Amino acid sequence: MPRIIHDLFSLEGKTAVVTGGTGVLGGMMARGLAQAGAQIAIVGRRQEKAEEVAASIRAAGGKAIAAPGDVMDTAQMEALRDQVTAEWGKIDILLNAAGGTTPEATVPADKTIFDMSLEAMRHVIDLNLIGTVIPSMVLGEAMAQHKTGCIVNISSMNAQRALTRSPAYSAGKAGIDNFTRWMAVELASKFGEGLRVNAIAPGFFIGDQNRALLLNPDNTLTARGQKIIDHTPAGRFGNPEDLIGALIWLCSPGARFVNGTVIMVDGGFNAFSGI
Ligand SMILES: NC(=O)c1ccc[n+]([C@@H]2O[C@H](COP(=O)([O-])OP(=O)(O)OC[C@H]3O[C@@H](n4cnc5c(N)ncnc54)[C@H](OP(=O)(O)O)[C@@H]3O)[C@@H](O)[C@H]2O)c1
């Protein structure tokens, strides 16, 4: 690799904490950060899965540890910060990929918003928004002490426009877009330009949570899956690997003047009017 490109995009020696690293997209993005040279702490509630992802990164020649924890629990995030700083000295990158929704906070085709449980809505907004705010406060403070660090949040197409069925998830992800801009301004103006906060808004990727919504058991498209493909100029769902380039760029010196943005990685879904 030419030196100038290496210096722009290498993450060698950086320490990254990946919440939702036990999931489909977070796990792949963690592998991508490791390939760019970062050492990774894999965070999720499932200890075994965190160990498995960390082991797969080490088997590929990278550095990774499992750091199981719940992003809704401040004390667990403080323990995570202490574990990672004890292991590697500092935290350079936080990827907030923990999130998702539940069937109870989703409006099925034969129901309306008036049938939805408010308690379920609160839980999903909390998981997506507050589950990003808590790690950003706890680990962001550690970054602020060193005047350097990069936070990348995971948003969604739901944050931009109304997608049917998921009002709670949409509200949580819209909150993430706003929090991304707010935290970017807060950290850079009070602690210096070495602190940056951006987000990636993935388009539609097959994950464990949305598989049944998008694919039939025989892997053909559901009616909703077909509508999404018809509205995606690329004509396909995303592959988790498609997120790696944008993530490495946002975390690298190549994006040193990029702050408070939400990058769509969506095959053109958000740009397309449908006509
Ligand atoms: N798939 C898509 O098309 C798509 C599109 C746009 C955005 N996204 C977003 O991308 C992210 C990853 O989604 P995915 O499709 O990869 O789903 P996934 O495989 O279900 O991953 C969700 C991750 O969130 C973690 N998580 C959930 N609650 C948590 C908690 N309280 N504390 C710690 N971790 C928690 C899960 O880990 P544990 O179960 O181990 O706790 C899991 O690692 C989510 O934020 C999702 O909203 C996905």
C-alpha cells in the first residue's frame, strides 16, 4: 500500500470497542476494524458469542477480547471502560452497533398503532437511543481526557422517512441521528477537533431480527422484501461487508475533518423517489 494511503486509512495501534459486536452487522464491522489494524473489544450481553467473535478475529491474525456487557447499564459500561483501558491503555474508537426492535413494538399488517404496547415502544426507543448515549458518555469521557477519539453510531433508513410497521425503532434511530450531530458539536467544541462523532445509516441487510420480514422460509422474497429491492437502485440487499469501507474511513485520519454526519450505505435507497 502506498505510504500516503496507509497513513490516511490505517487503524494500526488503535483500540476499538464495538457494542453489538456479537451481532451480524457489528460482528462483521468488528472484523473490518481488526483488518485495518485495530485491537477490538467485543461487547454484547451474550458472553459465549462475544468469545466466539473475539476468537475468530484472533484466528485471522487480529487482536480482540470479549467484553460482555449490557449497553443499558451504566455500571457495566464503566466496568467495560476499565477492562479495556487496563488491557490496552486507552480507547480510540467506539462503534455503537447494539440495537434493534421487538415484535411487541412493531405494528403488524392487520393491526394499527393504536394496538401497540407503549411499554414495548419505550423499551425499543431506550435500547436504540439510550443504549447509544450511555456508552458514548462513559467511553466518550475517557476519550475526552485524551482529547482524541472517534464515535460511530448506527442509524437506519427508518430515521429519515416513515417506513411502515416500526414506529418505536424509527423514533430511536431518528434520535441517534440527532444525538450524533449534538455530541459531535459538544465534544469537538469543548475538547478539540481530535474528537469526532458520526453515524452510518445502513440500508437493508438480512439480519437475525428482520430475516422473517424480508425472506420466506424458502429464501424467496416476502412482499415487503420485494418492495425494498424494487426501491433500491442497486437491486439487492446489502452484504455486511459493504459497511466496512465507510466505517474504516470514518474512524481513520482520512476523515479527520468529517464530523456530525450520517453516511448512507444503502445502495441508493434513500436517494430514490420510487419513480
Ligand atoms: N440489519 C439491517 O438491515 C439493519 C439496518 C439498519 C440498521 N441496523 C442496525 O444495525 C445494528 C446491528 O443490527 P443487526 O442486523 O446486526 O442485528 P443483530 O444481529 O440482532 O445485532 C444486534 C446486536 O445488538 C446487541 N444488543 C441488543 N441489546 C443489547 C444490550 N442491551 N446490550 C448490549 N448489546 C445489545 C446484540 O447483542 P446481545 O444479544 O449479545 O446482547 C447484538 O449484538 C443495530 O443497531 C440495528 O438496529 C440493521
